[in-house]
Amino acid sequence: MPKLSVIVPFYNVRQYALDALRSLRANARDDFEFILVDDCSTDGTADLLARAEHELPGAVLVRHERNGGLATARNTGIDRARGEYLTFMDGDDWLAPGHYTRLVAAIEALGCDFVRTDHVQCTARARTVHRVPHGRRNVVLRPRDAILPAHRTTSVDYAYAWAGIYHRRLVERGLLHFTDGLRTAEDRPWIWKLHREAESFAVTGLLGVFYRRGVASSLTQIGDARQLDFIRAFDQVIEETAGDAEAAALLPKAVRTYCAIIAHHLGAVGRFDPPVARKLKVMSTAALRRMPQDVLDEALDSMDAERAGRLRRLRRRPAPGAEVAA
């Protein structure tokens, strides 16, 4: 059994893939494997991965015949992984040399289900350190205790799958797979499930992941209908949290986060194509009506006036002939 499996989906990132592959080589060990998932790239990325299959120690190349999106590609990698521990990387990011050796050492020293790490965000030439929003470091804790409070940014809001390492027992318990087919916000139901159902986690200040922000091909930069998958993702968060034994305590956080994301997209509605912008408003109105209304009232009362006003106006919109489901 390899010590670590690294799952790296690639889709049309030829401009950045060589940086990612070089950084993986600088992290290679005899007991590491790198699951390279080509999600049906059409820009030459596949040729770079074919070469890497022979040149990168521990490389395992898997090809999709159809593009399935990031969640599906990660699931393919999880299913192929054999490691005692698993982690993720995106094909347009890169790593510091030796980062994975330090990451494995951290989780072995702590002995918990998963460890979350800080990262460096890279926007053009700017570099910014982003910290896990949790104050206690290098201490094993119960993950669900890090979900609250509702009115503050917490560990479930830091949803980056690649900012951490995960023990194989989470795969065996069905906690590491993503919701198949989600094109965006795929990490939101995933991080909530981890925090509700895993038994132990820790946060460490280890830096080594360089997250490339503002890539033109990234879905966060493209205003098409795939962006609206955030509604399906957060509907899942609400539904699964509502079934939790501590739902009364946890739902205010889930609903408030959902509202904040809807408000964010409405505030940037101009970047969407007009038909997608109209669909965003219809689907968001329906989403607000699906939420527990008493919890929604409390969430809106706790938000700033601008965002709360935006959502209240949306909530008052006449109901369409048939609600558009996510």
C-alpha cells in the first residue's frame, strides 16, 4: 500500500499543467502515487499527461471519455487510489518541494481522521497567505465542534479539498467522495459532511500549496449556467444538516452561509449572461422558499442591511408558475 495518494484532475489547463507536474516531481517518493485524471481535455493537456505518465515517479494516468467536472474527476481518483492517506491538487496549482512529506508527517504525528492546512493564494504577481479560520493549531479536535458559531467564518467555510490530508478510513466510511456531477461548489456538501460525521481533525499552519486564483478557464471566472450548481450543492447541505441529531444548532449556520452565497452571486449578477441571470433569480427565489422559514428569518436579521435587503426583495418576488428546482 502506498503511503499517500495524490488525486489531480486536469481539464484544459495546458498553460499551467507543466508547473503542476514539475511540483509533483519535487514531491515524489517511492511510496507516493499521483493519480492524474484527464477529464477529457481538448487543448493539449492530454499530451502533457501522457508524457508525465512515463516521467513522473508514481504516476497513474486515468482518462475520462466525457467531461464530468471536478467532482466526478476527483471521485474517479478516489476510486483508483490505494494510499493509506489521500490528498488533492488542482491541475492549475503547484506545490512547494517536499510539501507532501511534511503533510504526511503532520497527520501521522496527530493521528486523526484529517488535517487542514493554510495555503498561499496567487493572483497575477500577488501572493497572500490564507489561514484556516480556526484558532487552535496542532490539537486534535471533534470536527463538528468547529462548525459554529453561525455568525462567524469557521472551518466549514474553508472548503478547499487540496488544503489538507485525509486518512483512508474516511473513504471506507463513505465520507470522502464528492457529489457526482456538481460543476461548482462541489466542496461545500463535502466539507460539511466531513465536519458532521468524521471523528477527529486538526489544523496545522503548514504552507506548501500555491492556489492560482483568477484563471480565465476556471468556472469562478465564467458566467454560464454551470455556476448555478451552487444551489444544488447548498440544497444538499441544508437537507443533510436538517437530518442531523443537532440540526437545531447547526441549521442557522448552514442557512446563513447559503444566504451569503446567494447574495454574493446577486451582487455580481452582471457577469452572467442575461438568460443565466434570470435563471439565477428564479432559482434563488425558490431556494429561499425551500429553507426553514424561521431559521431564514433569523439569518436575514443577522446579516448586514445591504445583503439582507437584497435577499428580502428576492423573497418577495411573485412565485413563478412552477418553481425552478436546482
